Amino acid sequence: MNAAIMVDGVAYTPQQTMSLASAVSPFRGTYRNLGDAVAMLRMMGQEVVCATECVVGIDNGLDGAIVALAISNGDILHRTAMPTRKRDGKREIDVIALSKWFNENLGDMSQHAFVLEKPVGSKSVNAAKSMHGSYHAIRATIEVMGGKFEDVAARTWQKAILPKGDTKELSIAVAQRRWPDEDWRKNDRCRTPHADACDAANIAEYHRAQ
């Protein structure tokens, strides 16, 4: 990742920003969290600005994904599968892990554009409940952390980004063509691309290209 943070007019990577915060902090702490490091620098009276803004595409759902693109050139800066946890025997969005990921990778949430897919077209009542629950958990996390988001319907971004046909297969193909160096597998054990990550990237690219 290129320089992402401006501190008093000087560009730093997130790692350098955390090291700088550790060096100037009266507490001499070791910062592993970009959000806390930025907050400390600002408390010390330094001007801190997120210089590389992101557009963050979010494929809603428990098996969804999040991809952050640089607004300037569309490069993939960060990506993750949707963090989940089990509660009462059921999966749900892990909002603590989600907020930690946002904080560590994006820092000042107000500097980025978040695009969240609407929960429409579920195949069953239970699926609809799950999608709406996930949507509101993600939305609340973004808003509480100071970010602003826009909704997008699946058909809207798919019509703009994908040719006609099977949307999952086409989404993978479009993402692989747009970002040929990206390993789209969910993890090293997977043999096939993570279609939801491809969707998230294409959602972000749809918004970035408008």
C-alpha cells in the first residue's frame, strides 16, 4: 500500500504512522491500531489527514465480503471475508471484529465512501431475516464509527458492470480481468475464487466509476 496518511504535510504509510505515534506519545505505547495512532497524533496537536481515500464495496450477508479500492486508480488496498461469530447456535455478523478491521485498515472512516448492497430478493423468509439483520449490523457499525454509506441494489451494479448471464460466474470473470494479480480465493485451502469478494470489488468499482 502506498503512503496513506499525511501528518503535518508529510506522507506516511499506516505502519509508519503507528511508529510515529509510538515515538511521540508521552505514554510510549506501541500502536498496532491505525485509528488509535491517528487519534493520539491529533491529541498531540498534529494535523493528520487520510491522503488516500477509499471506496469500500460491501457484499452483504454472512458469507459476504468487503473490498477497499483506491479512489484514484481502483487498486485493491484491503479485502476481507465478512467476520462472523456464533451466538445461540446461529451465525451473525461479528461487529467487534468488523469495527476492528475498519479501524486497523481504514483509520478515519469519514475519509472513505462505503457502498452497501441492499438486502433484496431473498429466497426464503429465514434468508431474508438473515440478510436484513446483517445489513443493519454493518450499517450501524459504519455509522457509529463516523462513516457515511450509500445503498445499491444488486441489479443496479450488475447491470452496469456485468454482461448478461450467470451473475456469480460473470462477477468472478470481471474481477479476474480487472485485477489479474489478485488471488481471489477466500484462503489457501480454497480451490475456487471467493465470488462474494469479487462482488464486493465490483460494487466498489461501480461506485468509483460513476
